[in-house]
Amino acid sequence: MRRLYCIFITLACASTWTLAQTDESWREATQEVKDSIDAIGMSEYASNKAKLREPIDNEVERINASDLDSTYIDFPQLSTEGGELHVYRENGEIVKIDVSLYGCSHQAHISFYVKNGELFSLEETHTKYNAPITADEFSLEDSKEDHILAIFRDRKLIDYQVRSDCGAPWEEEFIASESAKYISMYDTCMDAIEASTSDSGEQ
């Protein structure tokens, strides 16, 4: 289904670009593609995703716009080349964790959003280098960057989006793997925060 949806999106774009230069027949072609997408439930799928994201995005925007207390923690646990972690609190409660991880072939910047002690959203910018960072041909400008958005409920990944992707559903096995990866990272961050708090005597 994911592959089929991507094909439909590609055809829609191609039809609009090519046929619009000749006559109005592109309108019929585009509608035909839309009807085909509706037939396999993709229109409803996209609508449901938008409804799911709206309150999450609103809360993320509120957190990012708030004046929060921040704490910096050195964070080498998940990275071969080091890492850092910033904790943001509102009224003493953790609402956001920013993590930067560095490796010889990539770097990742992840924002975990937290409410009532539970992870509810994640944003990641992942950069895969065009060559190892120590190589002469290394260029950050030539490296590939992906932007990822994710929603969690009860410690399970329920929505996963890559901004450059067509937006079709992902395979269950992939979602399960990504869910386990991010929950493990989040737990490691929380353990590091707890250890740092204990060492510094914070409450």
C-alpha cells in the first residue's frame, strides 16, 4: 500500500506538470488519481493523520514558545564522538529534552517532548555525511539531511513522518523497530538526567 500511494502521488505531480502546458485535460487526470487514492482509503488516512497531529503540534509550539528553565548535561552514552543533552523544565517538570549525538559518519539532533512524565512527540534532524568526517572529501553541504516527526502514546510509536517522504503508511515491522529505538534512547536520556540530578543535589 505504501508503494502504491507513492506511485499515485508521483503520477499526480507528473500529470499536473505535463498536461497543464497543453490543455485542461490535466484536471480530469488529477481527479482520476484522487479518485484512485480515495478508493484505497488514502484520503481518509491523510485526514486522520492531520487530526492526530493538530493537538500534538499545538502543544509542541506552546512548549517551544515558553520561557523554560534549562540544564546542560554532557552526554556520551549514545555516541562514538560524544554528545550533549539539554533539559527544559516548566514549573519544575521536564517538558523537553534536546539531544545532540555525533558520530564519524553522521550526526543527529533530537527533541523529545514530554507531558506528565510521558513522551508524546519527537522531532529529529538526522544528517548522514557524504564521507567520514576525517576524510578529505567530507562536506556538510553535500551530506544528506532528513527531518523526522513522530508521535507516541503509552510508550508506543503511533505516527512516523519523514518530511521528504510521500506520506504513505509504514510497515508494522519498521514502526516497531523505530519505536523500540526511540524509547530506548528516551529512557537513556531520563537515566542520565536522574543521575545528574542526584549528583548535583537538585530536586
